[in-house]
Amino acid sequence: MAAGDITVSIRLWSRRQVKVGGRYPVGFATIEVDSIEPITFGDVTSEDVERSGEPDRETLRSRAAHAGPIDDDTMVYRIEFHLVD
């Protein structure tokens, strides 16, 4: 994370947990949220998977499903962010 390689997160939330422009500590680094978009998991792109740091779509689905099961019609949040220097 501290290298800035991960710039997208997919989350299953009942409500937003972060806000655009918000800065959040992650380990020894700080990120700033650039955008938050509600999408279906089926709309997650291969680029999103790559930018999330996961090796494949199913691994991303498993990681995001900590709050419940996710199928392709499940609404999730796509959060785009960058590392703050």
C-alpha cells in the first residue's frame, strides 16, 4: 500500500464509511479519497481488480464479502483514492 500501487477499493457497506476528499491513515501511510461510486459487483472491471491489488475477480469478491455474500447484482462501493505524500 505505501508504494501507492493500490488505488481502488471495492466495499460492501450498508452506508458510506468514507467521504470524497477525506484523508485516512492506512498503516504508516495516508490516503485521500478521490471518488466513491455505488456499482453492482458485475460492473467491476478487470482494471478495478488490478488497481485493487487482488490477483483476480473472485479473490476481490471474497475480500469484499466480509459483510455478506456478493453476487454480480450486489451493490458495492467503488472507492478511488491516492497516496498522500
